[in-house]
Amino acid sequence: MSMIREVKDESKKEILKRISAHSHIRGLGLDDKGEPIQVADGFVGQIEARRSAGIVVKMIKEGRLAGRAILFIGPPGSGKTALAIAIARELGEDTPFVMLNGAELYSTEVKKTEILMRSVRRAIGIRFREIRRVYEGVVKEIKFALAPHPFNPYTKIPRSARITLSTKDDEKTLDVDQSIAMQLMQFNIRRGDLISIDADSGEVFKLGRVKGIEKAKYYDVETYKVLEEMPKGKIFKEKEIIRTVTLHDLDEAYATQRKAVIASLIGIGGEEREIDPEIRRAVDEQVRKILSEGKVVLVPGVLFIDDVHMLDIEAFSFLTRVMESEFSPIIIMATNRGITRVRGTDIESPHGIPLDLLDRLLIIPVRPYTPDEMREIIMIRADEEGVRLSKDAIDLLVKIASERSLRYSIQLMHPAKVIAERKERDEVKAEDVEEAAKLFIDVTQSVEFAKKWEGKLIK
Ligand SMILES: Nc1ncnc2c1ncn2[C@@H]1O[C@H](COP(=O)(O)OP(=O)(O)OP(=O)(O)O)[C@@H](O)[C@H]1O
Ligand SMILES: [Mg+2]
């Protein structure tokens, strides 16, 4: 298993950055029987769809949804994306979740199928236990030997370090090399930190802080977990850790490894846009082998494709093939389109999805909101964004949400706040919302605007 190296999956963090409009959504808001609570986890109403989503989460956790796909269908602003994000939150850290917008397939220089393939492989994890040999203990003493930086003699970098680790039962002083010393400095390791140094790879992990170490400084607020007591046991020990990496991580690790070999042979390293299918085949074979030996567990994750009507026939047939293959994530799609043309063909089809794929989908309808529900959502969102709304402003936002869309109404909140602040008011009034709605138009209006000025706009 030497092929598996420590690679962190960043995909989830990436998603959490991209979903700021849904930051108030913390989960599906279900009780312990899986029944949606009217208002919970930032979610309001949409009871049937949340119930269905809850069942989907349960099936994913039990591994009973492999090779299947889900489709959320509903009008703009009805909460389809919010539902998918809630599913991600319910699944927990360990389950890979990848989010892709249909339009993204056309926005880069990378081939469509490569983007899809990459997303698919990011959405499949393998979990394994590893026994690592580590030095683990609380820092009692730490001292760096410094040397001038090779390119900048005015700054100094550590050349090595001497560190004393202790536990209730043991104490060891270690001399560590430059790469470990650099990490110790980078993580700002100081007296009182509980750390672990991997004996084989030399990686340093900060695990927390322990109270009551002599000469250590403590802050009222610490970013790391604070332990009241010294840990027990030996400093040098074997430790079992559980890790999940994705197939894409493995592809990349393998590709980098191979690139390094090639680079050392010919003396240069080229930039690679695509991962060679050969590499993926080799990774698959290795994964199959360690799966059958019971060394790892497959963790199928979720690939969420928003605005799925943007995919074309080639992308759809690629997805169908993926669903039939042995390593397939759970695919969740969303669209607000009714009958529309399948991109890349002249064929009209429900939601712009080819019929053979439609056949395999579990379809979850997401209905439009009642004004009361919109009011509640607007208030939760205002709270999340720290916007104070007057009663009139709320009424107007609800009206805009029903006439235009909920998404547009929510988007007006922040500009309205800026307008109110200019008038040195803390509270947003209806007039501020009105002004914001004049400055920022919604899609229907922008289309009308474009039509009116067609001759003058750039074509
Ligand atoms: N039931 C709900 N409870 C709380 N917030 C919601 C709910 N439904 C939607 N929202 C919020 O309203 C906004 C619009 O919803 P969302 O973007 O999920 O709609 P959508 O169905 O994906 O729309 P579109 O078809 O335009 O993509 C988001 O900020 C979302 O978090
Ligand atoms: Mg959406």
C-alpha cells in the first residue's frame, strides 16, 4: 500500500466557500424519526422534499443507493440547491461531496469529459486504517538552530531543532532535521502543545494544548483543543488512524509520482491538464486489489450537478456509463426546466435529459413556497447576513419574492442595507428595498432591457 500517501481532500472545503448564499442551511432539520421539523437547521417548510432527502441520506449511509441517481425538479428559488447542500452536511465530513454546475463544463480549456471524470473520481472515497509509528507527547522544551536563508541572507530559517516531549509516564529529547524543524516553526509549536511526529514520513501534527506546563504561555481563547491533563503512555508508539482519500487524490498522487520519474529522466516537467487514462486504470486495479484483500472500504460519495439541463448529449452518455461502472458515486441533479431541447441534439425531452437516463432517476419534486414560508426564509436570511429589516421592508421583500423570485429578493437585502447605511440608518426600510430593486434588476427585466436596446448592445 505504499502507493497511498497523505493527500488531503479539499473538495468539501471548496464547496463550503462557494455556498455563501446557503450559509444558513445547516442540515435537513429532521427529528430522530426522520420527520422534517417545520423550521429547523435554517430550513423552512418544503416538508415532502426534505423528507425524501432524508430518505436519500439514509440510503446513502447504508450503501443502498449505488448506481442510482436523484433529480430535484422545481421552479427557480424553490430550494433545490439548498436541499443538495443540506444533504452534504448530513452526510458528514468523511463522505466525499462534489458540486458541479452544468455551465462549468464549458468554461475551461479542459475537455468536458475530463471535468466530469475528475468530479466523479473526487466523489469516490476509500477509507483505510493505517498503523503509523509516531513520537507523541507534550512539548516541554523546544530550541531551534538557525541558519541564513540560502536566497536571502537577512532572514533566518531553522536548520534543525531539539525538542523534549513528555507524557505522564515517559520523556524523550529528540534532535530533528530541517524539514521537521521547518514544520515546527510553521505551525508555531510552543511549550504546552500536544504534538505527534510521524516517525517515517516526518510529518508534524498539532493535536491540542495541555494545561499546566512549566514556562508555557496560555491564552484565554485557544484555537486548539485544550486538555486538562497530561496524556499517558510511551512517547514512541504505534498508532492506528483512519483516513479517507478519493480516487482523484490517488490519480493525482500517481500522476505526480510518474511525472517526477519522467522529469528526472528528461530533465524537465511538463504541465499536465489531463490525467492519462492509463494512470486511472492502474489506480483502479490497485484499488480493486486492496478492496478484495479487505484492506480498505469503498466510500461512495455524492456528485451534485446543478443546472443539469446545461449538459449535452455527450456529457449525459458519459454519466450513464459512469452509473453502470463499478466505481460510481451517487449522482444528484437539479434543474428548473420543463420540456426542453437536449443540448447537442434536436430532441425535446423532460428537463432536457435523455429518456434512457430519465428512466434511472428517482425524481423529487420541489414545490414553490407560500408567502408565509418566504417571509420566514427572508427573516432567517436577514439574520444570517446581519441585516435589520423594518416590518414594511419585510412585506416588500415577500412581495418581490412572490412576483419575481425568492433568490432575487434575497439578493436585494445587502444592497438595501448599504443604501440604508448611507442614510445613516441601522434599520432597512421599504424605501431602501425599493431603491435597491431599481438599481439591480432581475433576469426577466434584464432580458426586456436587452431586447429594448438590442441594436445598441454588443452582439
Ligand atoms: N426551505 C428553505 N428554507 C430556508 N432557506 C431556503 C429554503 N429554500 C430556499 N432557501 C434559500 O433561498 C435561496 C434560493 O434557494 P436555492 O438557490 O436553493 O433555489 P433553487 O431551487 O436552487 O433555484 P434555481 O432553480 O434558481 O437554481 C437560497 O439562499 C436558499 O438557501
Ligand atoms: Mg439552484
